[in-house]
Amino acid sequence: MQVLVAGIIALALAGTTLQTFVEGTADVATAATVFCGVFVQALPFLALGVVISGLIAVFVTPDRLARWLPRRTGAAILAAGVGGAALPGCECGSVPVARRLFGDEAHGNTVGAAALTFMLAAPAINPVVLVATAVAFPGHPQMVAARCAASLLTALIMGTLWARFGSPEWITRRLPTPHDGDGSRWEIFTEAARHDFLSAASYLVVGAAAAAALHVLVPAWVYEHLAGQIVLGVITMAVLAVVLALCSEADAFVAASLTMLPLLPRLVFLVVGPAVDIKLFAMQAGMFGRAFAVRFAPATFVVATLVATGIGLLILGPR
């Protein structure tokens, strides 16, 4: 806290100098704009997510979740994927919720698979995102169906992969221990929400800074040159989704503006972005641990890209 206060005071005293430097340097100004855009877009939904995670800490313990979920792993994963439509938020809010649902105790891989399925499905198939996609692509209603189907299938596949191959040993970050004795529900809620917010927000800052840096370091002509062909366009848009780290409720308008590209690469962009990007990798490393993130993020990237391409060819065609 002392370091935070000292840093705020130092930045306040140097505010005029820093403002002049940012305004006078085009690349720094661009990076600052991207950083603020990513962070400000994500912050309200992150706050919503940690409030929900605090409520989960009070009312939905992993033991209860294990009892509520269907006993069959496949049914539990499907229920979690479809249930993701009920949380109108972005991916930043779903990470702390999934971490809280995951818990720290051993309940088999069913609870973990359901939690991770929910984490991937919630920001991609909720009504707000689907309506935003429909508004962004008014002449292409099939984009809504393709995005919903590809995102849900990606979440189900990753949940199934975790249930079969995942290991609880990869989860190296632990949740705080609840108050012993007569701790009230309010104390448990505030402690869980505070812990999740500080942990997730700190890594959100790291992820937003990385996205801002890559916006400046990678020239725009690189993406424009590679996007001229369908295969390279798919790969480019998948990588671009990781780099830009857009909120799932705003990415459809960015994709719609890329009219020089066919619909298929833009669908890949919409499916990959909410599943894996720079800020999500940082947040997952902070909430679950680095061992989890370095395995889960690359696998999610490959699955999301392949599934989006397959669904896109089926529904949209190579257009």
C-alpha cells in the first residue's frame, strides 16, 4: 500500500511532464490509447465478475457444485457450456468466476472441466455478444449462428480435453483460506472479491500493456499483406485476435470494419478473441498459475482456430 500511494503521488507530480511526452510522441500516444481502451472496456465486466466470484465463494462451494452438476462428465460439460449464456459479461469477468468455481480441493476433473467450459462459453455466447454481432453484421445473420456454434463447440472441446488430460497439479495459484470460526458471509464475500479483483486486475494491466506494445511494434502493413489469402487470412486474424485483446462485446464492430477480408477469417477473429488473447493469458497465469496458462492457452488457440474454420466453411463458405 505504501508503494502504491508513493507511486500515485509521484505520477501526480509528474503529470504535466508525462502528458507532454505522450502527446509529443505518436507511438507512445497510440500505445496509451490502446492500453486505456483495453483496460477501460474490461474493468466494468471484471468488477461484475469478481462480485459473482465473491457470491460463489459464499454460496457455491466446489463441494456443492460437485453435487449439483450431472454425474456424467459429458453432461456436466454440456450444462456448463449452455449455462455460460446466462452471464452477460466479457472474458475478463469469466476468469475469476471460473477460478472460484474450480476451487482448490480434489473433486475429480468434472468440476474443473465444467468451470473451464463455462469460462470459455460465457463471454462468447451470451445474448449481449450475439446481439452486438447481429448489429455489426446486419446483412449476414449467419455470422451470429456461426459464432455461437463455433464458440460453444470450442468450449465443449476444451472442457472435454481437460476432463481427460488435465491435471490439478497445474493449478499452482491457490485461493485465500476463508476466515475460521464465526466469520460472516459478508467477510467471506469481501475477502474473496478483494483477492480476485486485485489478482485479476493486476494481470489485466500486464496484458493490456502487452497488447498496447504490440500495436506499436508490429506494422499494420504486415497484417494487410498476409490477409490477402484465405489460409493466411485465417492465421493472421487468429493471431490478430490474440494481439488486439479486444472485449468480446466490442470485437464484432472491429471485425465488421475489416471489409477487405472474407467472412471466414473474420469469424475466426471473433471466435479466437474471447477464448485466448494476451490479457487472458496473463490473467489465467495470475489466477490459475503459469503451468496452467502455458498449456491451456496454446491448446485453446489451436482448437478455436480449427473449429471456427470448420464451422465457417460449413455455414459461411470460403467467402
